[in-house]
Amino acid sequence: MLVTLRGARHDLAPTHRPVPTDQTMQRFSGFSLLRRGLSGHRDWQPQWRKAEPKAAYDAIIVGGGGHGLGAAYYLAKEHNLRNVAVLEKGWIGGGNTGRNTTIIRSNYLRDESAALYDHALKMWEGLSQELNYNVMFSQRGVLMLAHTVHDVQVFKRHVHANRANGVDNEWLTADEARAVCPLLQTDDIRYPVLGAAFQRRGGTARHDAVAWGYARAADALGVDIIENCEVTGIRRDANGEAQAVETSRGVIESRKIGVSAAGNTSVVLRMAGVRLPLESYPLQALVSEPVKPIFPCVVMSNTIHAYISQSDKGELVIGAGTDAYTSYTQRGGLHVSSHALEAICELFPMFRRMRMLRNWGGIVDVSPDRSPIIARTPVPGLYVNCGWGTGGFKATPGSAHLFAWTIARDRPHPINAPFTIERFREGRLIDEAAAAAVAH
Amino acid sequence: MLLIDCPYCGVRPELEFIYGGQAHVARPGNPAACSDEQWADFLYWRENSKGVHAERWRHTHGCGRFFNALRDTTNDRFLATYRVGERAPAAALERSGARDHE
């Protein structure tokens, strides 16, 4: 069995050997795993082709993270646009898709946000089946701790607003919270836990699998996934409409260009003369050495700022905060991580002797109201999906689905209609600072 | 952690400071005369530069004063710090090849 697993793991890693485009996608199942296990796992095909850029596409997605790959997949699957490319300057899933803490929830306050994030959560529930790829979505519940009277009032308001919107969320007393997460220290700490909001449908998923699953499924529908291809310019025609992208691998024409570039969105959109109300900050996370299964849910605390869950590999996955200043460095100050660890040690004294394996930063594009922008831009044919700030992973399937709709039909889906750029000029902000104040 | 050269106190650790966002964002003199576009520009639109960025810092746990800085956001290196009311040092801008920040 050990040999089987080792072989399977090796072959499940993304490979880049080209395969003929007409080859149908090899489906994963218990049976196919068993059959190939018996033959030494030598006949798995690569999960996606290493595509060369063509001269022109019906649509181009800039940014090969979960949001971008997913958008390409839905363009091909639901809008019948098969001549689509995803351009990624590095390797797919190497940006914020591979750098987040994988928390999924939809307990946002505003009606617009509840509709958006719950659309995504419902899609998560069927995503592994949809993609024939195990994204390891685990609805283990997300517990958000209240430490002050203000927290209690805000969270209860969230619970009521969520339930009115058909989003599950419930208020737990400190004792009930401890019953959910027995490791939690609620008393004898600087900010005792007064209670918690608990979304049972929330949880985690395997971030790499989301990128790889979308890449594989999109590739099977004919989408070209082009890595190491950095966009360096956006060309517009005489009418000002999007015409082509200049890349490190040549000029590629397309009349529909969707930008899904997270922290680098401002940089890419500026190439087309579009400015956005975004600022890019480093957001840090870290993981511990792996230990046996010990942590049953996701715990978040906005007030003392920490969030934690345990991956299926056994590592404690810990989210720290953003640095104070804008930056593109994909790292951050150690004091930001230390601060999160101090809070973790206070809430979970048994983790005080855990060792941290590694920490890193991702560049998050923060909008003024902490809500995303999924919209057309002032340049016809140019679309943007950005502003997810510190919490975009949870929305991946929903975001990708709505972005594909917007690109294909040149108008927003009713769910993302409020999430425009113009809302900042019209005063129609969707204020999620309370739900999104770094803690995700 | 960054080391920041306060123009009044000298080099101190980042923890003594608070970040004040993009520098030289002037509040419109007559807000009532602004269009929605101009007002939104003032409130929400920022450069978000990848490269040299002019920004404000406040030495909260020191002299308490605001000052401006030029920092390269691709490596977090400070090119210069300067007092409020002063122009960004031309030498630092030249080194970076950036345009003038008024």
C-alpha cells in the first residue's frame, strides 16, 4: 500500500509533458487508482498540456491562480468559448492561491456579499465532483471568537443578518464554543472568550488541488494554459477597445481580456490606462511541523488577531496579519507573524512548544470597502476581477463563475452587478471592513 | 522589520512608526465644487506603485511628527526621508529613475 501511495503521489504532481489535444481527460476514480496501482502507476497522463501561445484567442485570462483558471474553465464549459488562454507569469497556483490559509466561509454582513460568498460556498460543495478532482473540501466549521462586548454585538448582528439571507451561522456561548473546539482556552487569558459565531458549512480545502483541478478540467475543454508568460503591455485599437496583450512570449491578440492578477492588478491595468482604487499589501501566513489530527475546526479571532486550522497533512496552518505598508515583496516583517503566534499561544496553550516550519507572504489587493471588483472596465473588452484583499480563496469557484459570465456576455451576472468600479464614485460601497479586517 | 530614518530623530525600528499611506494627496480646497469623480479620486484612488512610492509615516512613539519617505515597493528599501513641506530629494529620485513627486 505504501508503494502505491508513493507512486500515486509522484504521478499526481503536475507534469508538463505535452499530450495530444484530442486525448480525452483520464478520469480519476477508486477503480482507476487501483488499476494503475497494479501496473505500477506508469500510465497516468499529464494533467494538462504545456501549451505554446497561439497568435490569437477568443478570450485571454491574465493570471493563472484559482480565480483565473476557474474563469477559463467556465468560459469553455458554460459559454462555449473553447479558444481561450490563461497567461501566467510564473507557475499556476504559485501566487495567492498557494499562499493563503485555505479558509472557506460565507458569513458576510451585507446582502450583496452574502449572495456572492454563499454562491461560492454552494459551488465548493460540489466542486470535487464537478472537476473529477479531489479538492479536499472539508466542512469542519468556522468558529469566530468574540472577546469584547463590541465583538458580541457585531457577531450577533452578523448571525441575524446571515440567517435572514439564508446563510447558516449561529451564536455559541463560551462553553458551547469549547465543546466544538476543546483545545480552546476561554478563561484566564488577557481577552477572555465571551462567545463565538459558528458557521458549520464553512471549512477548508486543498489550495493546490483547486488550481490543478481547474487547470486539468479547463485543459480538457481545450483551454491553453501558458506558464512563464508575463504580460508586459495591453494594446488598444483606434476606438480604444482591447485588442491584444504584449507578453514575454510575443504579442497575442484577443478582443476579450480578463485580468485576474491579485496584488499585481494595478500594474496590469495601468498598461491599458486604467487606474483602480486598490492598494497592495503583504499578507503573511505560516505552518507548523506536522502533528497527529488534533484540531477539529477553523478558529478565527479578529480582536487578538489569529486564525488557525490543521491541514490534512497535519500542519497547523496559521494566518497572520498584513504589514502596515504597501509592498510587492511577497514577504513581510517577522513581528507580524510573531504577533499572531502570541495570540495562538494565548488561546491554545498546548501549542506553545510547537515549532513553526516556514512562513511566507502573498501580495493582496485591498479595496477601500474590503469588497471585490468583478466588472467591466472603462476599456471595452477589458474586464477585471480584483480587490479580494485578504480573503479571496474562499470565493474561488463563485468568483471564477461570475467573471466568466461577465466576460462572455459583456455584462455582469445579477450577483456581481453591485461589485463595480463605479461604486466608489457613486457612493454605493459594500462595506465589509468588519467581516474582512485582515482576519480571513 | 524596517529601519526608518526619521528626519527629526534618526534611525528607529518600524514599530515606533505608523504608516500614513500615499504622500502628497491634497484635499480639494473647495469640496462642494468637486465632481463625484474628483472626490472619489481624493478619497479612494491611489498610485499603488510597483517601484518608488512616496508615502507618509508618523513617528508616533518618538517625536510624534509626520514626515514623507520614498520607498521602493519591490524591495522595501528606503531611498530617502524628508520633512513635510519639502520636495522629494532629487538625487534619490534620479537614482531610482522615477518621475518627480511634488
